[in-house]
Amino acid sequence: MKIIAYGMRDDEMPYLKQWSKDNNIEVKAVKELLDENTVDLANGYDGAVVYQQKPYTAEVLDKLASFGIKSLSLRNVGVDNIDADAIKRNGIKVTNVPAYSPNAIAELTATQLMRLIRRTNTFDRKIANGDLRWAPDIADELDQMTVGVIATGRIGRKAINIYKGFGAKIIAYDIYHNPELEKEGIYVDTLDELYAKADVISLHSPATKENEHMLNDEAFSKMKDGVYILNPARGALIDTDALIRALDSGKVGAAALDVYEDEVGIFNTDFGSFDAIPDERLKNLLKRENVLVTPHIAFYTKTAAKNMTQFALTSNVNLITKGTDDSEVKF
């Protein structure tokens, strides 16, 4: 059995080598992503393990199938960049890693919220210029605030536990109610109700066609003035132009974004200077003291890197040998 792993980072390699040795299975690791230019590298392998934001196109998936590869294992959660028609047409089975480290995402989200509330970005900039005064940058306290959590899956529930630890009041919205949270009575019936009541909105939804630009001009208009927006989930959930307008008007008081709707080809790239970043809307956000942008690093911990790599490899073997895996994604 031979597996090819695309898009392998240096920080993932120790975990791949450990897994390969422990399981006595050959794994070829390549740094390149899986696309039209690299798909031929997979010829002669039994399965592919992948991670990327760029699309898995029909052309690429057709080529994999022509090589006899019907087992594709993602090292991440999201499958919105996969051509579903090509998957079904070729009979390719796909797995993801649905819970590589919910703590990682939840912890960064809460960290960024506390930075916003305590205005550390503002104070960092002031101190760098020799200004050690307090005023006028007085802070809020999370235990006096209501946090609205949108989507209560694994990550959303971890975030709720952290917010509870700070003493915040929690409300939540999800079309699927978690039984334990249901008992606590934290669910609201509509997003509009959550928008109206929340001082902080914490997004943890997957990206779907139905919720693209969930936070748009209309949604922002229904929120409290000065609301805090947190998005560690998917960039497509927020209409960036609408967010900029809401920040300009003060409707949104602050935002922490670990994702961005046009991040592919930008995040995880060194442009050499701020001016060289080829996205004016992103630079608009980066310049603001009340906006924190991180380049899709919420997942980026040692625990997550190990789990993403080794869980995906194990799932790929299960697909190859058994034709199924517990983390198989249905299209």
C-alpha cells in the first residue's frame, strides 16, 4: 500500500514519519498542493491525503480516478472547496478530520475577544510611541456581556465553555440543538433574536451556499451598536464590504477575524512588506486598531498538526482496505 500526502508542511512531517514507521506503510510527502500541475504525482498510489484552501476541481478529481485513486482524505474539516459532482461521478470516497482540536480554535477566538475588550492593540500602539496614558481607552468586562454563539458543534461548545468561565451570559443559535445545551435553555429561536441581544457574536458555522454572507448589511443593522464580531470559522460567512461599512459607522465596535473571504493565495504568504499585500480590503482591516486579523492560524497548534496528519492517514488506510471510515463525508 502506498499513499501520497500533498501540501505537507515542515511542522507536520514528524507526525507523518512517526505514523508511517508505526504502521509500516509507505507515504510520499510533497509540499505542493493538489492541482492540475501536480496531480500526476499521484499516479501509482492507492490513496491521497490533502490539505488546502484552493479548490479540488473536477479536472483534478477526474485525473485521480483515472489513476485508480478512489480514497481522498482531508487533513481539515471543511469540504466546501470540493467539486461534489466530480466526487459522485467518479465514486471517490472522502474523509475529513472533524475534530482535530476544537480547543485550538476556541482558545484563539476567546484570546482575541479578550484582546479586543481590553484594547491591547490600542495600548500596544500607544506604548510603541511612548504614550503610557490610560485614557481614553477604558475597557469592558466580559462577565457583564452577552455572547451570542452561532453554531454549537464541537468548536462552538468549546467556545461556550470558555466564555462561561469568564462569567458571560450565553445565548446560542443552531438549527440542530445540542441536548445538553437545550437543557440549559440557551438557544434562541432566530438569528434576529440573537443579533438583537448579543454584545458579542461568535461565528462557528460551516460554509454553505445558504449561509454565504450571513453577516451582511441587513444582519448588521439588526445588531446592537458597538457589537463585537468574531469569525474563526469561514471567511464567506461575512460580507467584507458590509463589515467595513459597519466598522465605519460604529455599528460594529470591533472584530477579530482568523478567516477572510478572499484569503486563498494571500494567507500563509510572505509578501515582504505591508504595501505589497495585494488586497486593499484586507489592508483596510489590518490598519484598524479595533480589528484583529490572523492568517487562518486558529487551528495551528502542535496537537492539531499531529491529529490532522495522523487521523487523515488512518482514515485513508480504512478507505483503501475497508471501503469506509467513521469520518467519511457524504456528498
